[in-house]
Amino acid sequence: MKVTINHYHAVATWKWNLKPNHDSMTDDGAAPSGGRTEGAEGQEDDDDDDDDDDDVCGICRVAFDGCCPDCKIPGDGCPPVWGECTHVFHLHCLTKWLATESSKGQCPMDRRQWITAGSPGGVVQIGQPLPQTIIAATT
């Protein structure tokens, strides 16, 4: 039996590397290789996927492999942001939270002062600087 392939569509997957190991973060606060792990390269064990709370934003409760409610497509436009308290949020969700008066510049999960992990002054640089609301909340 002979099979001829006339046309095919390659499909790839990715997901954010949300491990709370801050030692593996680069100086700019992003996880290695842009914060994403490729599905085809170095398949990760699914053993660490037992805790579903680690894979969703603590504010909007949407998975990080999707996008926050303000975005239309997932990806680098709305990266996850880690705090020194190890909590992870979508960039836009955290920006909105810190802009509210009730946030008082605190983490929405444990109410500690919000400091972005892995970068001097609490500012993470992923393609562009964070909005002034995050910078003001960390000072």
C-alpha cells in the first residue's frame, strides 16, 4: 500500500514555565528561553500538574496558557509576572489590581507588599517596561 501526502499542517504547542524556582530566572525576571517551554522539545513530566491552582492567574482564574480577559490572543503580549512571594498573575490583571485604591500595592493573594521577583527595583522587563502603576506600587 502506497500513501502519498499532498498537504499537511504542522501543529506546535507551548506553555509558560511557571515553576516557582527564582534561581532559574534570568536577570530581567523572565524564565529562561522567554518564559515558555516548547512542546516538541524536552517534554516535561505531567507529575507537577497535580496542583491546578499553579496554572491559573490568582486574579482572573484563567489558565496561563490562555490569555487574560483583556487580551484576544495568548502569548508574549500578556506574560505572567512573578512576585517575590512566589504568586503568579497575568501582567494585565496585576496592573489593574495595583491600580485600584483597595490594593494598597499589595499582593492580592497574601497581602504582602508587591515586589516583582528577579529584577532590581521590582521592575521586570519583558519586551517593554511595566506600566507606571506597577512601578509606583513597588516603591
